Amino acid sequence: MPSVTPMIHVPDVGATAAWYERIGFTIRAVNEEDGQVTWAAVRFGDGEFMLNIGGRTSNAARREVDLYVSTDRVDELYERLNGRVEVVEQLHDTFYGMREFIVRDCNGFWITFGAPVEQGPVE
């Protein structure tokens, strides 16, 4: 089945993969060369992205790539991560029907976690 898998270049693949693992992602695979992790595949549910060497950190307000992560437990995830990572936007409901919050990873990339806003009963 066709799919698209983003690859993000970071300065330290091992440290970045470990950061994502600490917030609830799973490391699916890694490649090491001469004792250095040079590539990793990271998963959250059915979604996956790759990390590769050669990138840099940034203090810019936004990076070249943001990750959007769908979850059915956005409130629970926010409570678990708030205070442990840099939160860019607090948990809120959007005009387009999503409940979201945004964090910044260890390299300055934004990760938005979102779930559809639960609708009340239709009358």
C-alpha cells in the first residue's frame, strides 16, 4: 500500500529517538555505524517517521517540518507531558473541530497532538 514517511535530519539520532521514546513513542528500528546511531524509525500508533543524521537544532519559532500526531487520548497525553517538555500551545479546542496542544522536541521541531472534539448528542 502506498504511503509517505517523513525523515527528519537531526544532530544526534540516538538522543532524539530516546527523547521521543520518553514521551510515549516506540523505536521500531535503528542503524548504528562505528558505535553511533545514524538512523532510526520511530512510531506512535500506526504512524511512523524516520530520524537521520546531518541536521541541526534551532531556536527559530518554527522549523521546516512539524509533526501532527492523532491520538484518542489527547487530554491524558497533555496531562502526562505538561511540565516534562516545552509546551508551545496549551491544550485547546480549535475552530476546525480538533482538540490540540503543541510541544517542541529536543531539536526545536513542533509536534501537535490532536483529537476530534467530541460532539454532543444531535437533536
